[in-house]
Amino acid sequence: MFKIKRFMLIAVLIAVPFLAVTGLNANIEPIPLEFDLEPMYEAVFASNRYTQPETEAIVTDNPLVNLDGYESIAENGQLRLYYKPDDLSIRVEDLQSGYVWGSSFDTTDERLNQTWRARVHSAVWITYFRRTTIRDEVVEEAILSSGMSQITTTLQQDGFTSRIIFGTSKIELTLHVHLTETGLRIFVPHDSIVETENNRIGNLKVYPFLGAVKAIDEVEIPGYTFLPDGAGALMRYRPQAPEAPTIYTKSIYGRDIGLYQVDQNPAVFPEPMIHLPVYGIVHGTNQNAFYARLTEGDTSARVVSYPSGRTTDFYWTFFEMVYRIQYEQPTSRNLGSIVTIQQNMTPIDVGIEYHFLSNQDANYVGMANHYRASLVEDSILSPLPVHDDLPIMLDFLMTEQKTGFLWNQYLDMTSTDAVMSMLDRLHSSGLTNIHVGLKGWSRNGYHGTAPNYFGFDRYSGKSGYVSLFDYLKKANIDTYLHVDYARGYSGAGGYNPMTDLARTIYGTAIQGQVGELDYQWLHPRSTAKIFRNDLSNFTKYGITGLAFDTLGSHLYSTHGSSAPYDRQMSVNTYIDMLSVYDGVIAMPAAHAYMFPHLNSVLDTPMYSSQHFKFTDTVPFLTIVLRGSVHLFGHYTNQYAHFADETLRLIDFGVSPSFILTDAPASTLAETPSEIYNATHFGSLEPHVVAQYHRVNDVLNTVIGATLVQRQVIHSGLVRNTYDNGIIHYINYTANAYVINGIDIPPTEVVVVLS
Amino acid sequence: MKRILLLTTFVFFLVLVVRPSPVQANPSGVPYITYTMGTRRRLVPTQTAYVPVGILNANYPLNNPSDITVKGGYVVVANTGMKNVVVFNTNGTFVKTIGQGILAEPLGVFVDEQMNIYVADKEAGAVFKFDFEGTLLYTYSRPTQPLFGEQSVYRPEKVVVDRGGTLYVTGEGAVNGVMQINAEGIFRGYFAVNQTRFDWRMRFTDLFLGITDQLARNLPPAPTNLTIDNEGLVYTITSNIEPGIKKFNMLSVPIMTAGYTPDERLIGIDVDQYENVYVVDAAGVIYQYDAYGNLLFAFGGSDTGAQRLGLLNRPSGIAVDTIGALYVLDRGYNVIQIYAPTPIVTLIQEGNYLYDIGDFDGSLEVWQDVFNMNSNFRVANSALGRILFRQGEFDQSLEHFITAQDRHGYSETFWELRNRWLQAHAGTVILGVIGVVTVNTTLNVTKSKPKVKDKLRTWTRPVRQHPVMQELKMLFGILKNPADTFYQIKRERRGTYYVAIGLFIALFGMVLGSHGLTSFLFTRVELHRLNLLVEFAQVIGILMLFIVANHLVSTLTDGEGWFRDLFIGTIYACAPLILGLVPLAILSNILTYNEQFVYTFIEMILYAWTALLLFIMIKEIHNFKLGETIKNIIITFFAMMVLALLGFVVYMLVNQMMEFLFSLFKEVIIRVQN
């Protein structure tokens, strides 16, 4: 047994770099991937690590809602909007299919108590802090909670505007509900919110029960909730589990480290984040669906999803807007603290757009395509120029710092000459669309340098880099120099620890550690200032691309003595800062606010958080970004299950990447880069070439094409259909399948050119 | 004393404690970081070794399950909350429950080769034996043999059974180890007993606080869980002892101990057919060891509410099936999570297997593949070193041993290399020695040598006659004639503060130098991990404390010495260390473990000599008699302890004070702001 496996592994490591298509059916192209034939453990394909097959249940109407007592107030050709004046609940009728969506339930549900019934029927539901002599109490109030709320509604041609005064808290706000050309838009401007002396607003939910589904012993409407967790996740509706599942709640763009203390367990990876401000609900796959998109307020919002069995018998999902938080202010260095609330309300407008989809668009692929189209329309995304071959990202680790006893050591990992000779060799092996990333190009090595980048590394020097940049420019290779202007390492210089640091709401600096190196997060204003100072150097040396290691994936507010700087202000600062730079930009796992400036996404999220209640992981993020941004996966050198992870690259449409050094990886022991287990180009070269051709030979058939259907035929067998007519069958499993007369061997991909 | 001082410095530098590097990018989508034993015995991140596959009992709720075992395609769980045992297929289908109505608190479960199910029941005070259909075959109640003891409690918690039908039972009160009970229920004695610890700290507290409960304290901790391999050998885990994971032979002698014991409470253990050992701890981390006890992988983590696949809330057991999948029981979420190995795990097993059957070429290739996946993998480097050593590739072998920090392997390889060098160069060396001697003699005969010598003397005269050099001569003088030299220091006022301070710095430098230069065979100190201040406190701080304490004590006990004499005398007494440490360190580089005695002997001499010189110094400087000197030294040590304690107390008080002021200030600010 061992012998066979070993041969397979050797085959993987030194796979033949060419794949000829000969003597086969003219339009079917099985791609021999030459993997280690050891597939994943069979049962894993049924887990939420993969996408599951669809059920074919038919949904005729929505049993929770009807139109009795609702006034029709607007219509846009696709949708008709109804509302009820006393609680502002709405009904949206899809004119094409006749399906009705509702924000509340018309059935009298015997398992809902009075409080919950009020919440379900109310359009708006807030959480506020009531000041008492001891502390600020957290109170929830929906429009119908007290029976004393005042609503003044103005009807317009396309919807209505209501002024709401809550009965108990007396907090006031204005709700705008309008049909747009393609969907429904909700808007709550922040300057319409009026607080009282003792009641301060905390959170806001608008139409949280829109699209809710009841499930006790059986599911009333089959379908799923799409959550933008990591790559994307589905929570299919299932009968209630015997044990109450947890609520899914996650901040869009990650937790704000300026507001919350995040203790990272060293045994656990940081959880995948929400990169896109969307969620979706499907009632009957390929029948009825909508997705909601936050157009305003995304920097201070959470996606919350309640599974059935958790407080109610419903699956319901919504955006929760956070204006203000309660927190424990430490008063001593060990344990003492007092509970207090954030002084100023975060000034965010709430803008939610609902887009309703039907038939073949009513699924996560349809949502992703529709969302992408709207981003293109808003000029947030634009199509990439089409290249014949797939790109590959090669990151070179040039130098790295190693902490020493008296002074630090600088490891010479790769010289600029070595980079050029490696690129020459790879180019001659048929890698024609290389993108290059340089890590540790500045004087003090990769880690521990930020934000102080100039001059160049002490081994290759300025002249080495100038000739390398020249070479890369002539070869027309997109090059990204890795920089990190959001962090300041202790002792790195280039920033002023008194004025340039970000502060938490507790007033402390936000610190972190990489290996044994300490760093602090910088104030976004300082980030922009330091970056602008370096701009002239980028021009001077002909640096045409930058990879910002943290800017796109770490968003925080900053507080302290000066006026608070919320996350939207941070975003605006970063956007302004990047708009003056005219080179290409790459970022790892970037959030949506960076999309207008991105050329490449590194470390593209390929998985979800795999919460127990999730049933599937889906490539939502990659479908949205494909064709507009180069997507690069995690370093192939780090792969644990090579075959499986490569198949996922192909399935998700993501290009491979590697990290390479000229010196052996063992040199990196006891540096922060020791996490790169194997980087030595001498050993990896055939592997790089083979991996590139393996992925390129499949994916170059669909460059510039759009994925229109993604179907899971069996657990672990995926069929991707593209709009240029090409079909990819991706078989993750150990089983051979025959689908429509096409043989699909285990752990391989078959391309059908119809 | 040193400990207290160390503690003090530790409090100061607590912030500098090293934490593992957090990895941001998550290539395999698993929630946990996988660590392996890296070089220098640190846990370093590596490729994902196990992938969470899902939940086995997705359709069947468990209630506070306590133990799990896998046999013959079935997963058997002690479902404590429901007072029964649940049987699943390995694909997750519920098969049946057994023992309903018989079991009261089933905590442990085991399935033997004939598929009989044994259940350890704590509440019922018995081990029940069922056949696979669920018929009760036998009840192992409390043993009645006198050997078991009148007072002994019998509350079984975990059980395993060997092929002969002998039961190994752990339980509450089984403080003597694992109870061994034969198939007929006759108590055979205690098995797998842990060693009693001799704890200096405990003795010390006893001495001062007079806690009399000595007996209870000195009982060895009992194993908390156990497993058995195909050969019938028992493995146990015991929390809070080092090593906590052991394998025993039939005679209850430990024959394998795990090279790394987790700090957390150990929960469950299982062993696969290749004798790889799997352990889960209370923090939800799963450890895989190879048959030799090397830590291969550590992965997993605790889940405190998020409910993510792969993380554990309150793990209560672990089992491994024949294809290497792990089943981990979680009594917090009432689930059985499954983990499947990735190819790197299979490769390592294969490498070990080929090595064990003697296929070194095959094994070499496999380990080379593992090395290509992670070149800092300790086990891979060690294995490559061993194989290359066998093949006579000593140079390469040595490199791998250095990376792996495999000291014994390095020592053996270095011996071979040194031997080869000596054989190749023996002639040259002997010729060289003869040559030098001949030249020397010739020079002497032709009387040209004095000329050379004279010339040398003339050249170096200004240096040699410099007062500092004159003073430094005492370093050598003290070695030959300590009493005289101390007399010179005291009576002739030889020696200055400047030079003495210089020598203190030199001593510190020599200590650092010896750390840096000693072959890694003889030291575990890693130069770049040293904290300069801690090191300084340990070397110079203690000497200073000694000088101050001795001065204080001696002024009260009629010592004649002045502070100056003590200060200068002490550093000159350290002459053996100043002169010897670095040469010893250099020498260590050509030694192997075969000549270890040479190193330890010289090292001992250096320290003993220094101690002796210090003794003579006190005697001479203070003009004490022998008895007085001894008394003086004992009191000095006591004074040092008191001084250190005093320093510690002052430090704590100041710290508390600062803390109080800080809180006060902060709270006022916050209250005012609100």
C-alpha cells in the first residue's frame, strides 16, 4: 500500500509539465491532473466544508404571509410594494412569479409570545441604553412594543417615508422605503435620529423577519440562507435540532479592534471574516430568492442569523446596525473596571437594497452574478483585460530579520539576481503570465520593518533592485512590493509612538505580536501621512505595484483623547490615500470597500467558518470577483491536502501562488517566517511548473467567462457551467462517475467544450 | 535565594515571555493551527495534519457522553446522561443502545476482540460485561481479596481488557494506580503506578508551615485514563506529571514515555495499529505521537460558544479507527467530531514503518518528501540524520541532526567525523609535533632562541609593565598562591576598583562567551533567547549581593576586611572561571558524549576551585579561623536571603502603590468624562 502511495506522491512532486490532448472525443477534455490518488475521507464531502446537492422541492406560495389589510402603494414593473400603516410592515410581490415576500407573519403563531409578536410585526426594532443612577440598562423596543409609538407617514409615488417616535424611549427616527428600478431600498439617515437625555440608541434592525421561514418538525419552505462568511456559506433549512443552536452574528469587515478586545487563542486561526455586506434568502432553489446589500452603514453593521429553535421557530436573518456599544472600561491594570457606554453615536446612515430573483437566478450563483453586475454598474468593479493564460503569483522572500542576543541578524534569503534567473527558468517552462510579489525588500527584512521601508535590503542593494525593476518592466510582469502602512513595529522607526498610534475606546494602544516582534496599529491618518511621504520614492525607483498586507483586511476605529475616528472615516482615509497612487495594488483577503482600487486579491478566502449550523461552503466571493480582480489562492507550498486544495482552486476559479526563496527554508527557523515550511526554489521548481499547468489547462478555457450554474451532482462531484458553453466536472472524491456518458475519473477535472 | 532573585527578575520581565507566532493566513480552511515539534524543541506551525470531517451523531442526540471506543466498524459511546451505551456505525447510523436499566453512571467503555462490551460504572461500583447483543454476561464487582484492601474504594471510571481477559480499571480512589483484575474477577494488584515526586518546594513549605498531611501529599497521582494496543500493552495518561503519557510492558515497567507533555489536564488516549498514540487535553487540543513518543502534531482548540466544526468545547474521549480517522467525543456540545488525516500523516507513518522493517532506502525517500513539505520538521530531520548516518553520509547526517537538535545523533555522527579526520591527519599531527619540538631544540642549541625571546620581551615591555597588567598578574598568582595574593590585596593595598570592575565585566563576558561557544551537546542555553538583564542579575547581581551581605555580616562579627578588600578579593577569587570558562567552551567543540566526563570534570573543577578561593578569601581578608569562616559564610547566605526578600517586598509595595494611584486617577477621569 505504501509503495503505491509513495509513487503517487513522487508523481505529484515531479509531475510532467505538459498535458497533451490526444485521441479523445473532440469536445471532451479530461485533464490528467496526476495527483496523489489519496482523496479526502469520504464522509467529509457531506460536511459543510463542501457544497451539498440541491433538493428539488417546489415552493408554490409563502404560507406565512398574505395581502389582507395591506395597501398597494408602488410598482416598478417587476415588484409591487404593499404596506400596513399602523406597524409599517410591508409585502413585496414579485410580479413575474406572483410570489409574495413579507416582513411580518399573517398567521397567528401560538408559540410566539406578546413581546415577540410585537417585534415580528414592527418595521423597526431598536436597542437603547437607559441611563439609571447605577448603570446604563439595555432595553429593546419595537414600534408595537408599547402601543404608544407615533408614526407619521407620507406616501410617495415609489414608496413611503415615516417619522417614528418610539413610545417608551421617545427616540425618533425617519424610515424611507422605496422601490427602485430593480429592487427595494430602505434608508434611515443618521441625522434623523433624535435621542433623549437618558435614552441613547444602541442598535437598529429594519424588517428583520423579511423572508423568515418556519421550521419545527418539518420545514415549511425548503431553501437556505446565504451568509457571506469567508468564501460564502449556506444554512439550509432543517427541522429543529434537539439542542438549541447558537445565533450567527458577525461584524461585517471583521471585529473592530478599536472597540472590542480580541484575545487570539494561539491554537486557533482568526475566524474567516465577512468581506461583503450582503446576505441572501432562498425560498425554493431556482424559484424565489432575494439578497440584501448594505449600501450605506456597512462599516458599523453585523449580519445576524437566527436558526430555528433559537428563541423562535423561525430562520430569520438581518443586518444589525450598531450605533453605540456598551463596554467595560478598565480602571486598573488587573481586574477593576466600570461598565459604561460609548459617548458619541457612530454617525452611520442605513441604506439597504433588496434585490428579488426568481427561477434560474434564485440561488447563490444568481445572487453573486447579480451583485457583481450591480458593483460593475456602480463602477466599483471593472472587467480585467483578458489574457490567454491564467496568472500565477510568485512571492519572493528577499530578506528576513532574526532576533539576536545583542543585535539582529538579517538573513539573505533571495538576491535580486536570483529572482531574475528563477523567472527566466520559469518563463522558459511556459509560465507566461507571472505576477511577482517581493517580501522583505527593504533594509530590515520582511517582519519588523513596517512602516519604515526605505532603503533596499542590505544584500542586493539599491542597484540590485533598480535592475530587477527594470527587468520586470521589460518582461511586462506585474510586480507588487509588500508593504504594511497600518502597523508600526517597535523599534522600526518611521512613526511617532506618541502621536501616530491608534487608540482603543479604553484609551490604550492596540498592540499585537508576530513571533517575538511587537507592533502597534497606527492611526489611519498617520498611515496615510507616512504612505504619502514614501510616494516620491516609489516614483523614483519605478515601483509600479504594492501589496498592502493589512490595509484591506483590518478595519478599526480609533478613539483616545482626540475626536473618535470611526471605521467609515478610516475607509475614507485609506481610499483617499490609495487614489493618489497610480500603480497596481494587491491585498490579502480584502474587504469590499477596497474593491475599486484592487488589481489582485491574495490569500483569497476559500472556506467558511464551518459553524455547526452551516450546511455548505460556497464560492460566492470568488464568483463576485472573478473577471474583475486577479484572484490568487494561499501558497501552494503550504497545502496539506494537495489534490483536494488544487481541485478547490479550479472549482472556485482561483489562480495558484507560491512563496519562494533561493536559500533553504530551514534558514528561516526561529524567525516569524518559519511558518513557511518549504520555500526552496531548487526543490520546488518542477512543482511550481506542474501546478501552474495543471490549473491553467482547465481554467484558461473560461477566462473572461461567467459562471452561470454550479451544480453539485453528488457529494464531492461539482458541475460548473460557464456562459461560453464550457462545462467543468470537478470530482473531489475517490469514486469514478459516468455523467451523461462522460467518464469522470476520481480526483480529476473533465472539461466539456460544447 | 537564587530562586527568589530569579523570581524577582521574572516579575520584571514577564512581558517578554515568548508566545508562538500566530499565523494569519489559513490555507486549509480548518479552524485550528497545526503545530509540530520544530527545531530547538519548540512547537512550530506546520501543514494541516487532520481535517474535521463532520459530526458522527448528527441525527442522534447524546447526553453528557464520557467515553468512546471504535472497533470493527462500530463506534461505541458511554452515554452517561442517559445511563446507557450507544452503538453507531462508523458512517454515523444509529445501531442500538445497550445496558438500559442496568447502568447507573457509565463512564468508561471498551470493546474486546470478540466484540464484548465492557462498561465501567462508577455509581454502580462495577464493571459490566455485555455481549454485542446487549446481554449482560458478567458483573465485576468490588474485589474481595485481602490484597485489594479493606478500606479501598471501588468506583470504576475507565476500563480496558487484554486478550487474556484481564481488566485494567481506573477509578476514583484507585490512588495506587490501575487495578488489574483477571477474567474471573480476582484482583491481581496495581499496575502502571506513577513515581512519587520528591518536591523540594513542598518540603520547604512543610518545614515552615508544619503541614502534617505528609502521607496524602506523597501519594503518586493516579492515571486518569488508559488504552491498550494490539500487543496487549497498556498506555496511561496522568495529568500534572512529567512525563504524563506512558506505555507499560507486562511487568508494569514504563517502556515508552511521550517526549512532550501538554500543560493542560489530559482527558483521553488511544493508540492505532502502528502504535501511534493520540491524546486529547482539556483545552481541546489533540496530540499525535509516533511509536517512539515523538510529538508529531498538535492541533485543535477550545470552542467557547461559536460551535465551529473542528473545535471542542469539553472533550471527554478520543478513539482512532483502522484507517486513521479520529473520533473525538465532546460532552459540552454532545457530539462526536471526526477528523481525517492528510497525506503528511500517512507519509510519516510510512517513513517510520519502512525504517522499522529495515528498508532504509525506501524510508529515506519518504522522509525526504516530508522534509520537502516542511524542512524544519524535527522528526523528519532526526530520521534523515539516522538513515544518512547508517549510510555513512556523515556530513549530511550531521546537518539534519543539528536542525533536529538531536544531541545523541549529533554526538555519534561527530565521533565518526572526528575519527575520520584523526585517521586522515594522524600522520600530519604527529609530524607537526615532532617538527615543533625539533625546531625548539635547535633554537635552544644554536642559542638563537634567547635572542628571539629578548626581542619579544623588549617589544612587549611597555605593555607588561603597565600597572594594570601588573595587577592582572594577580589572577595567575591567586591560582598558585591564594593566601599570599589575598594578603597582598589586604595588606599591600594591591588592586584597584577600576580593574576589579573591569574584571566583573570580564567575568560576565566570559559567561556569555561560554554560552555562545559551548558545543550544543553540552548546553541547552540558546544565546539569542537569553535576556541580558536576567543573565546579568544571575552572574553579577548575586556576586554583588554576596559582597554586600558579607560586608554587613562581617562588620558585626569582627571581620577585619574592608569593603574594598572584599570587592576586589571576590572577583579575583573568580579567577578560575574568568580564565577557564571560555577555553572549556572551545574544548567542548571537539568532544562527544563519549568524553562527557572530561567536560563535566573540568567544569566541576572550575566551580569547586572558585568556591574554595572564595572560602580562602573570606578567611584571609577577615583574618578568621576555620570555624569562624564557616559560621560567617552561613550567616552571609542567610543575610543574602533576607536582603532579596526585602527587595522583593519593597518592589511589591511600590507596585501596589502605583497600581492604586493609577486606578484612582483613571476612575476619576472616567467618572468626570461621564
